[in-house]
Amino acid sequence: MRPTLPILLCAIAALASTPLRAQETQLMSTPQSVAASDADSEIRAIIHAQEAAWNRRDAAAWASAFTPQAEFINIAGTSFSGKAAIEGITARIFTTFFRLSRDTVTVQNIVMVTPDVAVAQYVHAVTGYTALPKGIGPSEPGADGMGVLRTRMTYVLHRTGEHTWSIVHGQNTTILPPMELPKG
């Protein structure tokens, strides 16, 4: 079993049992503390650094917080293993359909599973793309005629040193437009 798999399974189980509350950090095993507050700030800094890297089309900076063995699942459901592969696919999308895009992120929550493991969820709002991967559509209409692509990113992060967090797993899921249920 890979060393990150137990961490990932523990984090997923904890997240599944924790209600989502926007803009909140929770420490599951002890009361909210200065350390949890620091972790919240440090993790938010990683997410906002990725937002800035996206808007510069800097794949190396966007992928910099991933561990060398990280796993990442993109909006099409394709899995990428390792930081190099994650950086490579990011560089590719930055030179193709996301080359003119703009990303804005909103952190939804950060759950501290342990003092050294956290799960973060945030929403991307991507505009200015020139196309989307096959089978992916905009989440809502946009002023540019293409629409806004909203995705929900979930990260499992591990503290690798004092004030240093790394992403061990990420999954990005497209937020679909509201569905109309069939009548009858």
C-alpha cells in the first residue's frame, strides 16, 4: 500500500462525515487552535498561489505544491500520477483551450483531519477559455458567449514541515448546470 493511501482514506472518511460549511476550518481531534489557524492561512495561501499561477499560465508554479508522488484527477476523470505528470497536463491546457482563460477561486472549507492532514475544498470559476474537453460544458452562461466553467476542487494535504503543506491528492469535478427532473 502506498504511504499516502492511508492518509487519503482517513481524510476522505473524515470529510464524508463532516457537514460542509463555507469559509470554515475545523480541527477534528482538538478544539480550534492557533496551529489550526496557521494551517488554514497556509493552505489558503497555496490555493491562492495556484490561482495566480493559472492566471499567468505558469504550470510549474501551479503544480509546485504537489508531492512527487501526488495523484490528480481532472474534470474529465483522467488520473495523473506524479508531480511531473500533473505539471505536464497543466502546461498542455495552458497552451490550448485555457490559454486565454481567467480563474477565480472561492475556498469553501478546510477540514483538519489531524494536525498534519487536511482536506480543502474550493470552487474554480474559469472564464475566457476557447474550448472545453469533450463531454464538458459550461456551468452557466457567460458574457463572453462561452460561459463560466465552475469546478469543485478537493485536495488532501499533508504537513511536511513547520508551515509547509503539500498536496498528496486532488480531484477536480465539474459543477453541472441545474438539472430539470423529468415529470411524471
